[in-house]
Amino acid sequence: MTDEKEEFDEKYGIREVEGKLKLGNADVRFNDDKIVVGEFKYNGTKRLYELLFKKNPGKFTYADAKNYKYILKNTHAYKVDYNPNKKTAASRGMKYMKFIKPILEGHPPNVWWTRNWKTGLGLGTKSKISKKLSKKLYPNSVIEYKYWNDVKELCDRLKLLKRNYRRNFIPIQ
């Protein structure tokens, strides 16, 4: 059984300070189905709660991710001491690396919006995503596999593909 403390994100999420709930430099309140962070109100969905409280949130929607991004920016929860003039409080944690860092840099999170981070389909030849993607990219041709002998050349190619993917990214809703 995991320790409850390990599940909750006190660095980039809601924490208790002197009897008050805080996120970054703002107070947090809950009114009916709304989450009030500082002076801004957000719809309280189960998935947004997971992004706000957990270190390893499960599934989330595009709208929840967008709201969490605004919350982070408005509260400076990603800055050292929650001070807007200080540098980003980087981390090697999964939430920071796969979600917070990419959205702060203007990229989509490195996860599918509705997929769980712990599991995935992969891009094997039999997965539905692989079939749809290959039909969309190569409608009238057979995929040819190219083998790479030079690791540096392969890494350069993968970086190029990743940049192109991020430029043409359309969120899945």
C-alpha cells in the first residue's frame, strides 16, 4: 500500500499552509461545483481535481488541461517560492516532465489527452492508432521500413519528426 503523502502533489498542486488551502501564491476555495483560485473561478471536474491534487493524475480532457495551465500561470505555482520574478522550479517528476514543462514551453503535453499515463497502446502494427495514422499519412502506399546504422543520424531524424509533430499538433477531444 502506498503512503497517502506520496500521492499528493504539494509542489505544483494544492497544499495546506496555516490552515488555508493554497496553490502557488493564491488561496483556494471550493464553492458548490466551482473551484476558486485567487480571483478566478473554474468548473470543478473530477479530472481537474486530479491535476490539482495528485502527483500522477490519470485521464484528463483538453479543457481540464487548459484550465490547469491557466491556474499554473496565474498562481505562479511552477516558480521557485511561487515568485513570478524567480526561475522555474524544475523537477524530474512525471507530472512536471510530461505535462507542466511542455505546456509552459507552448507545446502540448507529452501524453494523449484521454489516455492514462501509466498505460498505453504503443504504436505497434496492430494498434488502432497505428492503423489510423498510417492510413492518414500514407493513404495509397505501403509503408517502407528504413533501418538506421548510425545512432546519431537516427536521433536527428527523431528530433525532426518530433518538431514537425508539435508544429502540426491538433488536440484530440
